[in-house]
Amino acid sequence: MRIMIKGGVWKNTEDEILKAAVMKYGKNQWARISSLLVRKSAKQCKARWYEWLDPSIKKTEWTREEDEKLLHLAKLMPTQWRTIAPIVGRTPSQCLERYEKLLDAACAKDENYEPNDDPRKLRPGEIDPNPESKPARPDAVDMDEDEKEMLSEARARLANTRGKKAKRKAREKQLEEARRLASLQKRRELKAAGIDNRHKKRKRKGIDYNAEIPFEKRPPPGFYDTVGEDRPLEHIQFPTTIEELEGKRRVDVEAQLRKQDIGRNKILQRQDAPAAIMQANKLNDPEAVTRRSKLMLPPPQISDHELEEISKMGNVGDLALTEELGEGSTATRTLLASYSQTPRLGMTPLRTPQRTPGGKGDAIMMEAENLARLRESQTPLLGGDNPELHPSDFSGVTPRKKEIQTPNPMATPLASPGPGVTPRIGLTPSRDGNSFGLTPKGTPFRDELHINEEVEMQDSAQLELRRQAELRRGLRSGFASIPQPKNEYQLVMPPITEEKEESEEKIEEDMSDRLARERAEEQAKQEALLRKRSKVLQRSLPRPPAASVEILRQSLLKGGESRSTFVPPTSIEQADELINEELLSLLEHDNAKYPLDEQTQREKRKGNKRQTNGAAFIPEIEGFDEHELKEASSMVDEEIQYLRVAMGHENESFVDFVKTHDGCQEDLMFFPMNNSYGLASVAGNADKISALQHEFEIVKKRMDDEAKKASRLEQKIKLLTQGYQARAAKLGSQIQDTFKQMNTAATELECFQELQKQEQMAGAYRVRNLAEEVNKQKALERTLQSRYGDLLSGYQRIQEQLAEYKKQLKLQEAAMEAERRAKEEAVETEKRAEEESVEAEKCAKEESVEAEKRAKEEAVEVEKRAEEEAVEADKHAKEEEAAAQNHAAEEENEKKSPSVEEESGQITMVTDEEPAGFT
């Protein structure tokens, strides 16, 4: 039987199959994915994907920041690589391998370290326990039969997209898409109809234990406002990945910007190719590429003025030294210190030290050495010394960055408000440090031979107090030098300058005036053009459409053809022809240049977006001046007046002319048989019937068209306002119900108002009757109260007498009880003495004397005790008799005093016990 152990090094073929399987089945079906790989299990496939094949895995070189972060987190959370990995941005295996590598590099400095003794190193014949995180091995040229079979089966299964399951999935996807489109169309139609189709939250059955507390009983509101305490707690979202912790990396931002630039360049190339080419050439220009960018440096901590002071101070020291020692011997110069060197600690330097500090130790190697020493150290239970560690940082999750600042040589540590800040600028240091405003802790002498006396240095606290006192004195002196305020005011009016009036030619015209002038000119032009138009356009009279113009042209042409060609036309006929031609030309010109509104609206409604190649043809008409038009109109008026006089209509009014015109208009009719207009009074019956039928058909057709339009409009209105109509019907029913309720409420109000009036009328009678009954009841109660007072006083007297009798009986019983008790005690003592004497006689003769003595003593004690008890009983009886006498005296005094209740007779006295028989 063949036994196959799954695992081992991964091959390129297996990696490709795993990638294709993950693309098809996802990252949750590892058992199905592992069925495609004969030599790998589901766990190994999952580990291979998450440790090596996942595209999100970062396989670049480790940066310094990542190494510092890894070592810092390994120090805070040792061996927790799955927690450290997302923070660093690597896989756990990568973090572990890098950590071991850094520790090996740190241990390599140790003399006793031997890299060949590393237990992690694989020996010949051993198998790698973690092959999932290693690169794949290339495939062999001649593959095994098992591998070929696995590869063919994987190809067949991964390429199968037409099986039963695939078809079912495709069908379900199509149904889901159709369902989604149908619901979307339904929502759009309902929204267009004005119906709110927002989904209402379905009420879940049962109790939602996550949203509410079952059977919760809320406490009653108290004196304090607890609104702020009831708000939900804010859940803090802690960063779980390196991107959330540190933000986007610079590489990712640059890649995104690069993609945006590429897309922008493509759009620019499509829109404007020459400009894109010029832009690319400008970017590829070697001069522009090699041009160095501006160097960005941090702001300096030492100003230019301080640098000048430092250089002056150094130059002065060097010049003084050269002048003093210029004439002396060079042998004595070695006795004095060098003024050009940097002084010792505690002295103010005259030279600017090195701006950038010396190179510090490698922080990564220091952390790695610390971790290696901690790992190799023994447990503290065994004792021994702690390993020597480099200074480390435990302040946060990530290592703290150390920013190097340029030191300030002008700063003095004792008087500076902060590190590296000079307290005063441009002041000469003082040797005693007492002067205000100078650098405290004056610069000491460079006197290594101790020739000069030491300068006493003042304490920093005393210097601070002295400085504050100087500040206060300076402020007082400054305030004292301020002049006193003077509340004197003088109003000076500036001279009025006479403005010379500019000439009207130089004044620029205002914008509003210019616009008004241009508007007036435009209106005058329009009025002039309107005057040149026909009277129909000037008066906005109805005009025949284009089809009617053609009919008129045909009718006029037929009328001209009907005349004989042999007979020459008369002057009237010639004038008629000229008038007809002018009429047709005017109609064509007006219809072309000033079309009817109905035609333009119809074209707009149809959405006529066709653009003609040239402008529409407008027939030309002869133009006339205004005086020619006035002459023509005057000639027409004269002819009209002549015709009125000739026809005898000069006395007719304008109303009569209008009536006659309306009659002629009504008599005018269109005859379809002749295709011309004529008078109905002259035409025959057949022509009239055909004309009326034609007009009826036109009206019927127009009515049908209007009915269709109305039905379409109704459907559109119904589609848009169906929700509003339903809402209106519902509101109408609610309004009717409300009106009914208002009517019933009004009826009830009238009834209650009538009842109120009746109650007001009967109220006085009822009040009078009730007052009489109250008075009667008061009189009855007064008599009953007086009777009750008498009975109560008698009852109290009886109770007092009974109390006195009870006290006397108690005293007598106490005295009798004391006497009886004394007699019983005496009898008992006698009996006891007799018994003791009998017992004493029975005793031995040797104890007879002692028994007799004891008996006598006991008898004496018993007699004494009896006498004492008797005395006490007599005393107790006397005290009780005295108390009873005192109580009786007090009761007699109370009886003698007048009673307030008996005098009033109207106060109701209530006691715990009432006399029997009283109601």
C-alpha cells in the first residue's frame, strides 16, 4: 500500500494552481482548493496563501524605521508575532526571520559566538518545517505522472464554467438582476406619481436583546438632570493596521499621484495633442530635469546678530592675546591657556561649536544587543548579575524619534528660559554678574596659573530676585515719566475747497444713463420699423395662415383667367390686379418674416431641431418712406370719405359699419365643390349643404383631436397626480368627518349652554334652600353639643371617682401583700431552723458544738432579715399613702377651678371613650 505524506517544498505549478483556485473559490473554501493539490493539505494551502502568495504581502527590503519598530515591539510584546505583524506591515514569519537575523548580527560582535552552532540551521537530510514562507522551486523538465494528472484535473475543474452549478448560478444571477430592475422601475413610477414608497422598518417578532432590555422598569425622574448620562458610550476605534496607525505611505501616495498624472495626460492627448506633446517635451528637457530643487533646511536657532556678536567676541580675544604676547618670548606662551579652543564645561564658549553633533551609536544594533542579552540571561531565581543594557525607550508602541537640534552657544544654562535660547541679545557679559540685563554667571577668566583672584559667583535665586526688582523699578520710572492726561479738545474745521465745475464734455456718462439712452434709441427704431409694417401687424389683427395664402392665390388667378383675353382690361381691373399682387406679396412677406405664434409653438412642441443650411427665404417688397406712406393714407381717407358721401353713408355711425361687417362676415362661406369662398345668400342649397358638411367634418375632426389630446393629458395627469388624488379623497373624507364632529360638538355646546342658563336660574333657589338647611343643622348641632358637653363633664367626674377608688384599693392590697409576705418568710425561717436543728442532732457528736453555733447565727440573721423586710414594707406603704393623698389634693384643686368648656358650651370635646347611648 502506497503512503503519501502531504507537505514539502512548494513548486511553481502548485503555486499557479493555488492562485487560480483562490480566484475561483475565494479564501474560505480551503478544503475544495486542497482537493486540486495532491501533495498539500487545506492548512498548508491557507498558510501558503497568507504567508507568500497574497498580493498584499510586502516583500521589499526592510527599512530602518521598520527594524526599529520591530525591535521595539518585540521588547514590549515578546513572541507575540501575530500581534506585531499588522503593526509593522509584514507577515509573522517575516517578522520572526528578520528578528532572528538582527539578533544574529548583534551576536556576531561577541567573541564567543559561533554561527555554525546555530540550532536553527538545517543540516543535511533535514526537512524545512516552514516551507510555506520560502520561494517556490522551479518545475522539473520531465514531470511525474501524478503531477501531470493533477495539472490536467485542475485545468478541467478550474476551466469548467458550463456545468450544472455554473448554469444555475448564472440563471439565479439573471433573475436577481431582473428583479432588481423591476423594483427600480416600480419605485420610479411611484415616485413620479407622488407616492412615498420608502420602506418601513418591519417590526420584528419577539424581543431584540441587543436593542432593548426585556421587562425593563424605568426609574422615576429625580431632582437632577441625567440626559448627559444616558448617551451611549463612544467606542474608541483602535488602529489595527499599519496604514491606520501611520497613515498612507509616501510610496502609495506617489503611486496614486502617478496614476492621476497618467490619466490626465491621456485626457489631454485626446483633447489637445500638440499641447500634450509640448508638455511631455518640457518634462523630458534635460535642463529642467537636472535643475536642483531648493534646499529645505530647518529654521536656525541663532540669528545673524548673535553670530556677529560671537565672531566679534572671538576676534577680540585673539587680538588681545597677540598684542600682549607679541613682544614677549614664545617660551612663556605655553604657560597660558589657548583662547581659541573650546572651554571646559561650565564656561560660556566664545566659538560656535560643531552645529551637527557627532554620530551616535546605531540604535538598531543597540536594541538587538539588548534583546540578545536578555534572551541569553539566566532566570532571576538563580541569582547573579543583571545584564548590562543600552538605554532604551518604553514610552509608546512605536520608538520615539530623536530630533537633533543645532546648539546655541549664546545660551547660558542658569538664566535661559529654555535650552538653546539666549535671554538677551547684544549685551556684553559682566564679570561680576550684578548688572541688570547682562548675561548672569559671567564668563570666568581663563587663568590656569591662578594669578588672578576668583570672582565670587552669586546664587541664581538671588540674581532672579534682583532682576525682578530692577524690572519693577524700571516700570515705575517709565510710568512716572508719562505726562499727565489733558482733557482739552479743539475742533478745527478744514477749509472748504471750491470745486470747479467741470465742463459737460469732460464728465463721463453714467452707466444707467447710457443704458436708458440706448434703450430709448432701440425703442424708437422698433417704432419706426413698426410704422413701416402693414396695418395688420401694427394693430395685431388676425392673419390667414400659409395654406390660406395659397388658396387666395389660386382663387385670384382663376378670377384673372376667367376674363376674356381679347378685351383689354379697364383701369379698374388693372387696379384690382395691382392690389391683388400687392396683397399676395404682403401676405407672403409677413408670413415668412413674422410667422404666426401657433406655428412657432407647434414647431417647438414637436422638438424641431433641424438646422437649415442657409437663412429662410423672405420675399422682398418695395420700401417706402414715411411721407409717401402718409400721402397714401391721406389719399385712402379722401377716397373713403368720397365713397361715403357718394353712397349716402356719411351719417352712419361706426357701430352700424361694424354690424354690417359682421353680417357680411357671417354670410361668407367656403364651398368645397368650387374650392373657393362665396356668399351664402347667393349660393344654392346643394352648395350650402356641402359647405356645412365640410365645416361639420372639420369641427368633428378637431373635436376628435382635442379628445385624444385630453385623454393623453388625463393619463399624464393621472400618472403624476394619482397619489395626490388618493390623498385628496382621503383628506376629503377626513374633512367630512371633521365637519360632522364639529356639527355634533356645536349641538352639544348649544345644549350645554341652555343647561348653563337653566342652572344659573335655579342656582339661587337651591342656594337659599341649602342656607336654610345649614342654619337648621347648625342649631341642632349647637343643642347636641351643649348636651354632649354636660354628659361629658358627668362622665369625667365618674371616671375620677373610679380612679380614686382604684388607687385606694391598690394601696390596701399592697399593704396586705407585704404583711402576708413577712408572715410567710417568718414561717419559712422557722421551718428551716427546725429542719436544720433536726439535721444537726443527727450529725456526729464532734460537730454538735459547731452546729449549735451555726444554728444560732442563722437564727439571728433570719430575724434581722425579717425585721428589715418588715421595715421596708412599712416604708413602701407609707410612700404610697402619701402619693395617694397628694393626688387627691390635686384633683380637688382641679375641681375648684372654673371650666372653660362649661362657659362656652359650643366647643366640641372629643375623647377616646364616649358615653354609652350617645349618637
